[in-house]
Amino acid sequence: MIKTGNLKSYCVFATTYLHINVISDFRARKNITYFDSQDYDKYVTGLKIIPLDTDDLRHIIEEQITYVQLYKHFERAHNSAEMHPKKWYDQYVNIESSDLYQHNETPYMIAAEPTPDK
């Protein structure tokens, strides 16, 4: 964000297990000022780090969630006032509990299975 000047950038941290203190650390970074180590006059207040676990990534792929949908979801999560890490993740970040997750009965298939001729 400092180098590019793009304040709309998000960082996604993906892992197989999200420890509550990792979520807490990333959430707290919303309110901390970061400086360019080469130029102290360049800084940004708040980093946008969204922690996801592999289930979230799977749901994003299975539900074919678009960039635009994800960006709105991340923006809503980042802008929320909730600071308790578990409540924040469960209510604002978690894909399965969000309105993005439709739980399609038919999962997205890369290649359809052949159908028998009638």
C-alpha cells in the first residue's frame, strides 16, 4: 500500500488453521500506522489483512465467487467495528456463514461426466 499508493489493496493470509491470536493480530493492524523505512514521510494508517482458512478458499472456488463479490465482502469485514477476533471472523470474514455461500447442491465440475446415450 505504501509503495503503490493503492489504498484499496487487500492482503489475504491463507492457512489450514487460524489461531485466534493470528486473527487478533491482523485485525489490530487496522488501526496501526505503518511507515516506509526509506522515507518516514510516507505512511499508511491501517493494513487490510484478511485471514482465510482453506475451507474459505474451497468455498470461494466451489461457489465461483467473483473478485467483485469478494472485494465487497472484504471491505465490509474490514470496515466493521467488531474487534473481538472470533466474533469478527465468524460474523464478517467466514465465507460459509456469509451471504456469498449458497451451498450449491451440484458442486462446480471442471469436466462433466459423460451421459449415457438414449
